[in-house]
Amino acid sequence: MPNQVHLIAFLFGAAAVVTEPAVAATVLVTGANRGIGLEYVKQYAAKGYDVIATARKPSEATELNALAAANAKIKVEALEVTDLAAVDALAAKYKGTAIDVLVNNAGTTGFPEKQRFGSIDYASFDDVMRTNVRGPLKITEAFIDHVAASPTKKVVVVTSSEGSISDVKTNRQPFYRASKSAVNMTMKNVAYGVKDKGVVIVLINPGPVDTDMMKAARGRMPLRTTELAVRELIAVTDKATIETTGTFWNFDGTVYPW
Ligand SMILES: NC(=O)c1ccc[n+]([C@@H]2O[C@H](COP(=O)([O-])OP(=O)(O)OC[C@H]3O[C@@H](n4cnc5c(N)ncnc54)[C@H](OP(=O)(O)O)[C@@H]3O)[C@@H](O)[C@H]2O)c1
């Protein structure tokens, strides 16, 4: 989090207090064109961060493009998180840029009808795993030097309570659940792999949030706003330290059971 300093500006002989970020800080958010990712862009931009906002189809990212048009600190970049070469190319493009917070947000549940035992669509299984597990792993690997070069050094994975094996009492979206368990396991390992660089891995469950991903649940369960959820996700991220690296957090800052 950039510290805030108050600069005294003398305008026309009168003193005015201007608030500006004291430290230039950068965040990269994947899947930034809608839902939780778009809200991350809004909130980090409001804090004065430089924001690298990735979307797989920037030409269709109307709301994100409007934010970027109004704020030169927001850069929109194309990124399909399953495309290994594209991830490497983006990391090369930003070589030398320190990234304080790398937010692995992009994710998919896959189609429920493709996850029914007895008629499983294995191509769909692979797609969910490529996006939700391989994506954050590859992005973290490609950008680790950018993150390690920053003062903050945090990698966030927007995971899910659906990845908690101890929570499972029904057969529901097994691809998605498996992918979130797997990304937790993968990134907990990475946490130990990068600890000597001082990089903190933060796994967070955002809880049920009112986005396209949860549109089928609208009216059937309470959904929290993206505004509230992202405020909580950022608060948990801010509190995470190298001592807590690899922890699976709930949005309220408590530890979530594996
Ligand atoms: N909403 C919830 O209640 C909830 C709960 C627990 C966890 N989460 C997690 O929170 C994260 C964000 O979810 P959300 O609710 O904001 O979902 P969402 O509204 O469906 O948005 C998903 C975002 O991920 C992007 N994405 C999906 N596959 C991608 C790929 N292969 N490459 C690049 N981008 C890709 C989408 O891009 P396109 O627009 O191009 O499809 C979109 O920007 C996900 O990881 C999700 O699992 C959400």
C-alpha cells in the first residue's frame, strides 16, 4: 500500500493540502474486464496505483477501456491466461517494471452440464484446470522477478471456498472445485519456493459475490457486492506477511480450512 503524504501547496498565497501517493506502486490484475477483476482495477486505481489490467478481449472491454481513458495510470493489456507464450510476452514487455501486487483473478467454473459424472466432458475439465491452476502458476512464474523487485512483493490468488475439501458434502461443479483445491496446493508449494525472495503468496476466498459467475445464484442466496468483496480482499492482502505466506484466507481475514 503506498503511504500517503500531505504536500503543502501554496496557491495564490493560500496553503492547500494535496494528497498524493508517496510511493509509486504497481498492481497487475488478470481477468480485469468484468466482475471482481474490474472492481480491483477501480479500487487500486483510486489508491493511486499504476494498474496493468489484462483482459482476453480488450476490444470488448468497454467499461475497463473507459476507466483507462479517464486515468493514464491504467494500462489495458491483452492476456489469455492459458496461453503460455502470451504470458511470457507480457512479462518481457514489462521487464524492469516492479509489480507490487500480482492478482491472479481470472477464473472459470466451466459448464455444469459438462461436469456430470457418467457424461464428463474431458476437454472442458482440461480447460478449467488450464485456466484456474496452470494460469496462476505460469503467471506467477513469469512475473516473479517483477514482484520480487517491488517493495511490497505480493502474489494474490483469488481462489474459492469451493476448493476446500473439508467443506464438500455434495457433488457440485467438480472441475471447478478440483481446480481451486489444485491451485491452493500448487501455490502453497510456490510459497515455499519463493520465500527466500521475500515474496508473499496470498490465497483468498472472496465469498459469494454478485458477478456473472454467480448469476444463477441471484435471488437464491445472499451475494455480496464486488465493491465490498474487493475492499475485503485488499485488506486481507495488506495484512499478509512473509510469516503467513501460503495461507488460505477467508475474505474476513480468518483462516479457511483446507
Ligand atoms: N463471484 C464469486 O462468488 C466467486 C466466489 C469464489 C471465487 N471466485 C473467483 O473470483 C475470480 C473472479 O470471478 P468473478 O466472479 O469476477 O467471475 P466473472 O464475472 O465470471 O469474471 C471472470 C473473469 O475471468 C476472465 N477469464 C476467464 N477465463 C479466462 C482466460 N482463460 N484467460 C483470461 N481471462 C479469463 C473472464 O474474461 P472474459 O470476460 O473474457 O470471459 C473475466 O474477466 C475467479 O477466479 C473466481 O473463481 C468468485
